[in-house]
Amino acid sequence: MPPKKTTHKGFLPGNYASIRSKECRERYEARISLIHSVDPYKIPKNDWEDCMELWPNISNINVGMYLLFSVSSYSQNELMNYKSLLCYQSFANGWVREVLLKEFGDNRLMIAKVNHSQKMSEKPLTPWVICEKEGKILFGRCDCMAGLRESCSHVISVS
């Protein structure tokens, strides 16, 4: 039997292929157009930067503005996601690790491994966030069930 081919795989197999709804696929494509239409889950791990100096200048205000006042793609209302404002607890508890970054002009893509908040023995999640260099959060996604709504606490924990 021939040896397994070791290709440059992305950080995760990705979930774009699993998106069934045409509307959801189009929304995902529109969001990743902010980073030259590159699917974050398909970027080879060795193409990411592990350097805190490159992290965008994200403040609590940026996080609050995103969680509370971004418009939901589903309801067209503001997110008003107060619960995820407590996301700093994930970071303080050591549940966020391996934060990596990739630059796309003035935009930054950050990805990390984040433990589940309710299922500690499960494989870590891999949320990602697109933000401006100055810190404004533009979009986030997670492979958890709530991450499809673009504002789970795992997404914000990366910030």
C-alpha cells in the first residue's frame, strides 16, 4: 500500500462544503471576500503567523459594538448578543490557545483553538474572526452550532 500523501492541509477540513443553503453559501462567500475570498479553514497551517505584535488593536468597545450592534444576516436586526460579552472568561480560564493570524492588506484574519464551554472533553473548536488592523471586528465564524449565527462566545474569544 502506498504511503499516505502529506499535503498542506488547512487548519480544519472546513465547513464551506457542508453549507447546504444557497443563501448561506452566498453570505459566506461575501464575508470571505474581505480576505480575498480565501476560506480560512483551507489556509495551510504553516501560512499563518504566530506573532502577537501583528494582532489588531481590538478593544472592549470593538467587541461590544460587534456583539450588540452588528446586523444579523438571519433576522436583519441588531445582534444584541449580551451573553457573549462575557467571552473574556474563556481567555482568562485558558480555553483559548494557538491564536494565529494572517494579513490581508488592512484586514486581519485571526483563528484559534477554543475549548467548548459546556463539553470540556470534546475536541476544541476553531473559530475565526476578520477585523481591521485598527481593531474593528467585521465578521466571525465558528464550527460550533451557535457559530453559524456569527456571534458565539468562541468567535469573540479569539478577539
